[in-house]
Amino acid sequence: MKKEKVSIWWLRRDIRIADNAALFKASKGANKVLPVFIFDRSILDRLETTDARVAFIHQELSNLKATLEAQGSTLMTYYGKPKEAFEQLCSTFAIDTVYISRDYEPYALQRDKDIAKFLESQGINMVGAKDHVIFEKDEVLKDDGKPYTVFTPYSKKWLLRLQKEPITTYQYDNSALFLKTEPAKLPSLKEMGFEDIAVSFPTTEIDDIILTQYAQRRDIPAVRGTSRLSVHLRFGTVSIRDLVLRAQSLGATKWLTELIWRDFYQCILYHFPHTVDKSFKPAYDRIPWRNDEADFDKWCKGTTGFPLVDAGMRELNATGFMHNRVRMLVASFLTKHLLIDWRWGEQYFAEKLLDFDLASNVGGWQWAAGSGCDAAPYFRVFSPASQQEKFDPSYIYVKKWVPEWGTSAYAKPMVDHAMARQRALDTYKAALA
């Protein structure tokens, strides 16, 4: 029996139907489209069984599968290595083309290169699309053709390009787009070795007032002053194009700037992949970190004796989220006050953050450590007391996450700020001399 020719829409970090660049390209082809998602064991096998991100992905895929099945199609899901999944797909379907949204992380680039080579050996094309950024790779470069390594000029060029190339979203009729087929099985979390934990994930519904007042409220951790859309941006359950258009329509320029930072860090990671585990500024790899494991443990648990630091770490441990202002403080505290390698903190965030994104996480940690592109100078050391006074003066945020604060049960400060600051300055100065 002759197999029907199909196109594969391979979802990765674009888990949605609306305004999906790869799906739009697939819709222009001559074949019906079969949506496919692969639970990649190369990634999953490194995670804890309680990792809430897997539960989030599973939830979103369940919703998408139900939408597709209401249209007579389905979502094919595989648990294993990507090549194994495509070997099975090739034995089941006559595949013409595989459509993907591009990913710029080192592992993803190598994975896609390997899969493209395998598909080519089967006579199958793989077509990429730009989806989770507005401008990618070499679309925003300096006049000499080199990538920007400082954010402000990058953002100016980014905005200029946006003026010349206004955003359009991808509109298509999906009623006749997908392959009509029987419902496929979605493996349960338990079958993949993960626990079905109860987590309340942020919604994609955001009031306009949060975006219009973002500049005034974004640094106050005790209020809902940020969009909380980062987990949805990470896995593509919202469209970056929709968000930029919304920011423009509301005049929410400060929030738009945060979206530009996402593109910037994606470009940095693409052009400088060594920054995943090496300093962007090589001299900073000469810093003799203390790397005291007992100190690191106190930081991880939120028992440093510095209330805002502790509140942030406890919020992270309990929810998988941390307010961005507090992220900067806890990162500065680890690298400057405790002189612990930024890679230790980056890895801890990678394990805990629901919205973990390699490019932004590495970029943010290197910024705090002083070792990254466009970083704060090494002699900038956040004062936990000053940050507390500015952004949580009534200790509302602290009291929520550190209930024993203000009692004898609360930890004493693990270091003296003035001593730790001077120690950091001396250590950095000597290493960079």
C-alpha cells in the first residue's frame, strides 16, 4: 500500500498553532502537515524527576493535541533520541519535507545539523524558519559586519530595522492543513520517568496596565509589575511577534527593551558559543574563585542572612520563578560577596528556573560577574542593604518568603558587606592586572 506523502512540522520551542513561522511555511507546501514533538532523552535524561518544565511542556502539548484532534488530526509524540524518532517516521510516512523553527543553542544547532544530514540521506529536505526572535544571527550587525557586543547600539540598530521592516504575523487557514489521522498516544510523565507535580504556571493573559506601567513597577518584587511571560516565550507558547506589536501599540517602550535583550543574548550565544562555559572576556577566567561549598549551600537554600537575597532564593526554590531585580542581586552576591564562580550559579538557575533559557541565563550571569559582554564593571558590587531600601523598603517581599526574618531564628549575615566588597575588588583587580 502506497504511503501518503506528508510534510512534518517538528515542534521544539514553538508549541502553538497561531502565528507559527515553521507551520506557515509548511502550509505553503503541496502536502498535508503532520505535527511531531520529540521528548528528547539527550535533554531529559539530565533532569530531575520533579522538573516542572517537563510538566509544563506536557500540559501545553496535551492542549495542542486536543485542538488538533478536534480538527481530525493529531500530534505525534516520541520519547527517545531525535534520530530514532525520524527513523520511525520515515518507516511510517512518505515524508517530503521537515519544517522547523530555528534554535541557536549549541546543542540544538548540532542536533539539527545531524538530523538534516540523516534526512538528506533519505531524500528529505529540512526547512528552517525564524520564529522565537524578531531578528536573528546576522540581521542586526555593526556597520563593519561584525556582531554587536554592547546592548545599547544593538538596540538602536534593532529598532531602526524594525521601522524599515514592520512586523507581520503569519495568518493561515488550518482547517484543511493537517493530515487527517487517528489520535496518537501522548506518553505520560510517569512513563518518561517524571513526576506529575502540581504547579501553577503563569497565564498568557496580561493586563495592558502591567505593560504600560512596566517602567515604574518592574523593579519592585512585592508587586505584580512584570509580565511573567518568560516561560511562555521560552517554549513558544506565545508569539514574540504578537508581543512586540502589543508593546508598540501601547507605547510600552521599556517592556519592548526587555524583548530586545532576548534577541541580543540569542545573537551573542550564536556568535560566541564558547560563552556557555567560558567568560566572554577571557581575562576573567583568571579569577581565583573561592568556591566554598558550604557558602554555596547557604546561598542555594536562602540562608545567607541577607533578607532580599534569601527571599529571592526561596522564591526560586518554591516556584521556579525569581523577580528579575532580585536575580541581579543574588547573582552579584554569589560572584562578588562570596567569590563563587558564576558557572555554579548559572547551573543552579538552569536546574530551577521554569523560564530557563541558555542564552539569557548565561548572559545575565556573566553580566553580574563582570565577565560578559556589556557587563557591569567588576567594581560595581550591589549592596544588599541598598537594594532592600530601594526596592522592598517595607519588607513585604521578604516577609512573604522569609517568615522568620526579624526573629532570633533568622540567620546572621554570613559575611560583612564592606569586607566582602573590598575582597572582591582586590581579587578582581589582581586577576585582571
